[in-house]
Amino acid sequence: MNQKALLRIAEKLERLAGRLPSKIRNSVLRELTPLKELFLQQRPPRFLFIGSSKMPAHRIINTLFTPGAQEQMNVALMPVHRWIDWNISGHGTISILDARDAGDSATAQVEEDLRRQSADVVFLFDDGESNLARPSASNFMLHLQDDIGGALDDAKVIGVSFGSERRAAQLDEALKAQPAIRDRLLKVIQFTEMHSVETRGLLSVLAAELPNEAKIEMIRISRDREAQHHVAQMLIKSTTAICTAIGAQPIPLADLPILTSLQVMMVSGIMYISGRERSLRAATEFITALGANVGAGMLLREGARAILKFFPGWGNVVCGMVAGAGTYAIGRAATAFFIGGVSLRDARRKYLADRKKASHKSHWSHGSLGGSKSIE
């Protein structure tokens, strides 16, 4: 599913929301915010490298972002002191600005790139030889302190020590002693050439701390199952709430295309979170497969859902609950299949069970549209 198709769906939703009662309209728009951040504003996470280490950038990237993988990166065309995108083992993309050895002549270029695109996380490298007790001898720390409130905006900080465990602890103390860094510091890690458990943990921290628009790429790279499930559930929650609100409105038959588009978008999003490519066709085929054994019963339910829209009051409430229950069940089945790795047969069973269970719960009514504003 390309960006133009997603944009059309978002525009249709916003137009439809304009016709809803104000209370429901505001709730729908709130639920739409994380969906737009995930799909329309999605971008690679941006990492700024500064500090005293002279290790080549590709070796750092291999160790921190591809634990357990063979080195595959081609560094022949690596630009200096500019943002550059790195494809991480085909799973996702990150942007790196390596400013560790930026002298006076390159400082202006670094600052220009940071003004154009601010960093999400600053990796501050310590070679294990600088005098941490005297900030004047640690130019990279002073540089960070000067810029952290300007071109770096709300960037978080991760310290990386190439020294001993004791040296890493000293770096942690030195960074926490600086007010401009203390509240932004996520952690200090001890760098090793081994693909350690700590580097895997780092990917999980990044997936949790990055802004919504940069989360998905990091989750695809880290393949953190817990993070995948968390974001998928938030995606299901927002989509279900929107479908419930739309399904409860007295506009017979007209909402079916937008409901279907939302459900397909939700499934394609779960596919992408799992590490696959987004595909409108594959998402549609999956949804169709879920209903393959439901047959005429499925069609009758959807037909009844549309017919009930002609009866005001209770008919609208029932329709909203049916739309929400179906969307929720599809999302849960997609999560089980694409992220959990269950068989299609088991996913279909889960769909039927969750649909039946959700249809009996009243929290899919418009009162549940408080929703989350972000995926955190």
C-alpha cells in the first residue's frame, strides 16, 4: 500500500469525521493521529555520532544495529559529515550523521544538516583515553552541551564507552553531572566487538524511546517481539475505535468502503511491523482467508449490519458494535499470524473466537474512544 493510497484514506476519514457529532469527531481525530504518524509521517530514525572514537562508522553500525549478522555494508561511497541512510540487513533503514571527527571546517556542514533534520538520539562515544574529569579536555561533551537545546531539539543521549566496565561507569557519572545532558541520558553502554545481549537490549530501548514516526523502522530492525505486539495492539485499538464510531452513524451502506479500507490498512500495518513489506493485495487476501470458512454466515452478518442502519437509534448502536467487533477480531488474528507465527487455520479460529467475544462487550461503543494519542 503506497503513501498516496494511505493519504486518500486519511483524507476520507477526516471528511467523514467532519460530519460526526463534535464529541465523537474529536475522539476519532485523536485516534487517527497515531495512524497518520505510523503510515503517513513514517521515516528512518536519525542518529548523530559524536565523541572521541575513531572506529569506522560501518563497524559501529554493524555491532550496534545488526547483532549476530555478518558484515554486509558497502562503505565505499560513505559521505562525510552529512545525513546518510543505511539499510540494515533488509529489515529497515536508519539515518546516521557521523560528526566525530568534524573539525572547524566541517562544523558548519554538521550544524546545517542538524538544522535541516534534527537528531532523535545522540550517540556520544568515549575512546577510553579522554580526561572525563576536565570538560575542557572533552570537546565532544562541550559541543553536545552547547547544541543540545538548539539544533538537537529534544534528542536523547546514549553514552558508548570503548574502555573497561569501570570506565563506562565513569562516563555515566560524567554525563549525569552535566545538566544539559542528565535528563536526556537513556543509558551508557560498554562497546564490544561481540554481538552481546546488551546491544540487543539497546535496540529495544531505542524502539521504546523514539518518536512515533521513527518507531516502526526501529522495531523492524530490532525484531523485538514485545515491541511488535505493543504497537500492533495500539494500531488495532485505534482502528477499532474509528470503525465503531463510523459504523454507528446513520449513513446506510455509504460507510462500507471506508471500513474495509481501514481494516486493510490495519492488516498491512501489522504485516509491516512484523518485518514484511506492506501489501494491499496480501492484506486483502488475508482478510478474505479469515472469512473463507464462515461462508454465507459472514455475508449475512455484514448484510444485516448494513440493513440495520435503516433503523434509527438501537440499530446504529448495534451496527457500530458489529463493525468494531469485526475490526478487532481481524486485527488480533493478523497479529497472531504475522507476528505470533501461528498457522492460518489457528488465526481463523482466533478471528471467530475474538469476534464473538468482542461483540458482547459494550466498550466498543463511542464512550471508549478516549484512545491514545501516541504509541508509547
